[in-house]
Amino acid sequence: MEERKVLDKAQQPKATGDMDTEAFRRYGHEVVDWIADYLANVGSYPVLARTAPGDIQRTLPAQPSKQPEAMEDILADIDRIIMPGITHWNSPGFLAYFGITGSGPGILGEMLSGALNVNAMLWRTSPAATELEQVTLDWLRQMLGLPSPLFGVINDSASSGTMYALAAAREAIPGLHIRQQGMSGRPEVPRLRYYASQEAHSSVEKAGIVLGVGQEGLRKIGVDSTFRLDVAQLEQAIEQDFAAGWQPFAVVATVGTTSTTSVDPVPQIADICKRYNLWLHIDGAYGGSAAVDPTMRWVLDGCERADTLIVNPHKWLFTPIDCSVFYTRKPDVVKAAFSLIPEYLRNTESADDAIPNLMDYGTSLGRRFRSLKLWMIMRYFGQEGLAARIHEHIRLGQLVAEWVGESPNFELMAPTPFSTVCFRAHPKGLDDEALLDALNERIMNNINVTGRFFLSHTRLHGKFTIRIAIGNVRTAEQDIRVLWEAIQAELARAHDVQ
């Protein structure tokens, strides 16, 4: 006969309260022990989940439980059901996309945030959450070497921040009153246009879809030989659009593009924006964090002139996702684009402009206590500790780029300004592009199948390009050396090379 698990007091018939504190304490210790063991052994898991589509869903019951289930069984199912379907972003072998890390202090911060469970929509709904966010983001501003004053809020993603920036840019267009009157059915409203490079993140284009500007409202500008936005093309496009009856209103520049981590020439772009009175938004979601290392401050050159700027601590400051920082020099314009206070949210503090209500700077009313984890990380590591880790990642990226450059069988496909290396295998005598694409895709897939590493790819000038993105706090030089040996071995197996 199957042993019946003992249920907690809160699970007994007619019980109406929460889990009692002693049960919570017991399970909490078990969960923390599980997390500690997981972090200690995360490198031993296959990085990429080895499940087929639908496997997890088929393992789960089709109907919800009618009766309480023992917490023992629930926790056991984390290992039995959930873990086989996890791709381990915390693994030192996760080198795809942009490596992210849930660091120890950040995980503890998330636990505390979950326990406090505040909604920081208004100052009064949790003053500590609002004020800690302001102080923490000012600390980060100082670490990045950005000027004061900058107003900052934390969003879920850079995608949200880019949409908010472009909404503010649209609000700043004089005389259109789009917030009140909309855009449709108004012949006096010209077609709006904004600009970004061909290498800009897809969220830049999605923002135009959401804001009613449309995909045609984004004009993608060509790039130079190092994948940076071509400023001459930008200015020519703006002049052409003015002449054709468009209303240019914003430019999005990128500090660390998704494919190659190129850095657009922000100072020159800022000059153009000033000349034509355009809003300048900087997507520094990836590369911006590097500026906490004083030797990398150059990446934010010109960003002090931006109207809005995004940096993602959940990409390269070891903060559990989600934590995207949105800065602006013009909080009044951002607030004018979004602030809407129904009667049930009015309060005496809101009358004071010096007391911000974070709900006024975007579409989200509910706001998690995201600053707590970032605050704990910044205090735990300190700026010197954060800078040292970023500096080491960049050193490792340069080391890989050096290995690629020295090999007769591989080639760099883009410069390596940070710690992401774009390259491909190109053995001597093999110049057929279709065969080279197939060879590199096979090498990448074979590396991923082993489970030790996870790599991703892009296309540069139409050519299949492998990316090694180093950004995880647990990735060490030994991991990178093992990966490089594995890549060379895969090439030798796939193609006859010396």
C-alpha cells in the first residue's frame, strides 16, 4: 500500500490560513540547501535542456489537484519534472546569446523581495521600495561614470524601456498632442519616422509596431566595416525624409549590438540629433554595464547627451532576471507620456513632484521590488569587485579572439570590443560559402549536443557565424580552454585539417 504523506496544518480540512511559520522554516531550509547544492554543481548539468517539445507538459497532470498535496512531493517534482527541462543559464558553459548570472546575493535579494511582496506603484505603497530604487540607481549612475542628474527606474526588460523612450520621444514632438488625440484619422499628423542601425535589437522595431508608428516608421541605417551605424547615411536619410514629408523624431543608438557587440558612434549621432532636434535613445542593455570598469568608460562616450539610456544589470552585473535600468534626463517628458492617476490612487504625497510614483514612468501599474537584489549585489561585490569580474570576462574574450586570429583554420568575423567573439571555421582551400555555413553549423550543433557548452550563432554579411559570449560569473579560463579544444576537435572530425 502506498504510504500516505503527512500534510501540514494549513492543508487539513476546513483550514483557511497560510502555511504555518514552522513548516515554512523547515521547507525554506530545504529549498536554500537545494539552491546551494545546485549552484555548487551547476556545471555538471547538460547546459541545454535535453527534452523534446511536449515532454514536460505530458509529465504533468492534465487537471489541477483537488486535494492538498504534501510539500515533500511538490519539492521532489522539482527534480523529477522541472529540472530535466531547464536550460542552465547559470552554468559556466552557457556561452550563447548573452551569458547571464543569478549571483548568490542577487538570489537572496529575490527571496527577500518575494517575502515582502510589495507593489511599488506609489510612494506610499512602499516608501522603501521607491526610495531604495532611486538611491541604488544613482549609485549605479556613479559607477558608470554618468553625469548627474539622471532619473532612473527599473523595468522588466530593455524592450519595455525602448518602447517607453520612443513613446516619450513621440510625446516631445511639438503640436501633435498624440497622447490625447491619437494618430489615426488626423490628416494634420505627418508620418513619423525614427532611425536605428541594421544591427539594432528587434525590440526597436517592435516598439514602432506597438506605438502605431509601424515597421515602415523605422528606417534602418547601414553600418560600417565594424558594424557601427554609418553617421553619414543617417544624416542623409534624415534630410531625405524631411524633404519627402516624413516627421523624423528619434534615433536609437546601440552600445553593444546583439550580434557583434559593436558600439555605435554616439558622440557623432548626438551631434546629428541636436542639429535636427531629434530624441536620442541609447540601448546600452549589454555594453553599458562594462563601464563599471573604469578602463571601459569609453563605451559610454557621448551617452551623457542622450535623452534616455538603458543598461541591463541582468545581463552583465550578475543580477537575476529581470532588472533593466531606464535613465532619462527628461523625466518630466516621460511622465507626461504615461502619468494617469485615477481617483482611487490619488493621495496627498502625489501632489509633491519631489516624491516620485514609479507607476508614472511606464505602462506598468504593478512594480516588483527589483532594486533590492541590485542593491545587495552592489554592496556585496562593491564596484571594484564588479569591475574585476567584467575585466576578467573581457580578458577571456580577447584570449579567444587571439586564438582564432592565430589559427589558419578559423577567422574572426567581427571585432571583439567586449567579451563576445564572433568567428567561424574556414579551413584552407574551402571557400564555398554554402559548405562553410554547413560546416560551422555542424560544429556548433555537435558542441551543444555534448552538454558541456551551449553556443549560439548569428549571420554577418550573410555568413553563418558562431558566437562565444562570456558573461557568466562562474565561467573561468579553464572552461574557455576546454571549449576551444573541443571546437578544434570538432573541426578535425568534420573536415580534414592539419
